[in-house]
Amino acid sequence: MKSLITAIFAVAAGLLVASTLGVAAAEAPTTPPLRTVTVEGVASVPVAQGAKAAAATAVYRQAMANAVLDGQSKAEFLAGKVGATLGSVQSVVEGGGSISCTGGEESGYVEYEGEQPDFGSGSSVSPITAAKGVAAPRAPTHKPKKKKKKTKRTTPTAKKAATGTCTLTTQVSLVDTIN
């Protein structure tokens, strides 16, 4: 009986010590949450209508640099409005981009005829994917021969070049700390 009473007191003492430690851990000082400001920087830069991929990518990178400057300017403005100073950048996210051209005869829109820059992974989406283990349908191995039609020969004429102005637009998200 004495050993049973001793065991009960030992368990009670252990529970008392454990609950005290739990309260002490809950009352421990915590670090305040990090204050941040999140902004979207945007920029538009002219791009040549028939730009090669390297030139279009260089224009895209310049646009991203301008978008970062725009984002930093917005972050400084917002931090100042809440009585804080801007701290260090915590994250930068590339938002992709697009190219639009204007100046067509009828609609005012001209299609961009150059090569696409590297807009990052978000811009190359394949709308059709094959299921695993399912073979794609094959094209017929032979085609029926078509009868040749006699065509009237005409003098080729040059297609009027589309004169338009193209603009590459991009966005970058920034998260900065504020003090």
C-alpha cells in the first residue's frame, strides 16, 4: 500500500512539473511577425516587329529591369505613406509578358511577326496532353493522289508590309520588408 501511495505522489509530482514547463514555454518571448509590402511593377518597352529571339529576349530583360524599378518606386511610396522605411527585398517573382502591335489598316491591330522572347515557364502551356499509356493516333501511311489542276499563271505581287508599332509589356512582383 505504501508503494502505491508513493507511486501516485510521484505521478502527481511529474504532472505538476510538466504543466509548469508547458506554461513557461507558452510565456516565452516570441518574435514579432515580419512586416512586408507587396507590389507589382510593370513596364512597357518597344520591340521591333520582326525581332529575332535574342533581340526580343534582350528587350524583355530590359522591360523586367524597368518593372523592378517601378515596383521599388511603388514600395518606397507605400512604406512612406504608413510611416515606415523600406527594408530588403524578400522575394521577386517574374510575371511573364506579352507583345502587342498596333497600326494596322482596318482594325488597328497588327500581328507580331517576330520570334517570341523567353517569357519564363508560365507562358509555354500545351493545351493538349496525351494520357499515360495511350498511343497517339497515327496518320495514314499512304495518301491518295490528287489530280493536278491546271493553274493560270499570274504575275506575283508583293504583299504590303504591315507598318505597326509593337510593345512588349511585362510585370514583376516584389515583396520588401518595412521597418
